[in-house]
Amino acid sequence: MSRARILLTLSWLAAGLAGCGEANMSAQDRADTWDKNEFFSEGMTMRQPVAGTVPRTDPARPLPQPAAITAAMLERGRERYDIFCTPCHGRTGSGRGLVVERGFPAPTSLTSDRLREARAADLYRAISEGHRTMFGMGQMIPSGDRWAIVAYLRALQASQNVAVARLPEGDRARLEASP
């Protein structure tokens, strides 16, 4: 290779490297979420997620208490309660779940007078952060499901230790007619 050709190649490399400057990613051109962007056909930077994408949210992030309890919420709460709560609290909330039968300390009965009078927000917080020997489940149970469990727990509490006089007329008649 001739000397002139080597010098020309080196000068091209030097010129190319001189144009690079300092690589500083924090100072590069970028577009913010709500910016207009003519590159995309919709003219905006924010893009719709690809179909089938699973959103990444923080399951521990608290949500406000729902304004109303629906049948679907109660069913979801029962399902979640059966999965996450019955090992310790049992299906009836008595505190006699499978792990208690195997030597783990028994939790307070969820149908006790103290827990019947507890605020829903306190029950939600106990599920989220834990209480006494119960560890917090905020990272495992999404916030909406925690509220559904609280709603189901209220239904579970209402279903036990109810005075006959407080039952609806139809239920009282069936109870009195039973052997």
C-alpha cells in the first residue's frame, strides 16, 4: 500500500473520530411521553402497547376503598381468600387452617367481635403490611384483590354468629321449619 493511500485512510479516520465528540446519553435528543412526534402516523410519541402486552404495575400500590361491593367483587374475594388466607385462617375464618394443624401459631379468629368492629381500611392494611405473626402480602395480592378479600371477609363475618331475630323473614321461616 502506498504512503499516500495510508495517509488518506488515516485522515479519513481522524476526521470521523473528531466528529463523534463526547458520548453523553443524558444530553441526546429524546422525546417525552406527551410530545408531538411526526415520525409516527398518529403524530404523538406515546404508543399503544403491543396486543397481548402485560402491564407492569406495582401490586403493592394502594388503591382507594371501593364505593360499593358487587357480587363479582365478593366472588373474587372468596376466590382470593381461599388461595391466600385459608392456609392459616381456615375456610370459616376461625383461625384453624392447615398450617395451624401442623404447629404454626393460631391467628385470631376473623369472626371475633374485635375484627367485626375493625375498620375495613385496617383489615386492608393488615393484609398489605402484615400484623403480628402474619407477614404482609402486598407484593403478592394486587390492591383490588385485597379490597375484594376485605369485602368477602365482611360477608363471612355476617354469615356467622348471627342472632335468629336479625335474619330476614324468609330465612327465619326456613330455619324454624328445619328439623
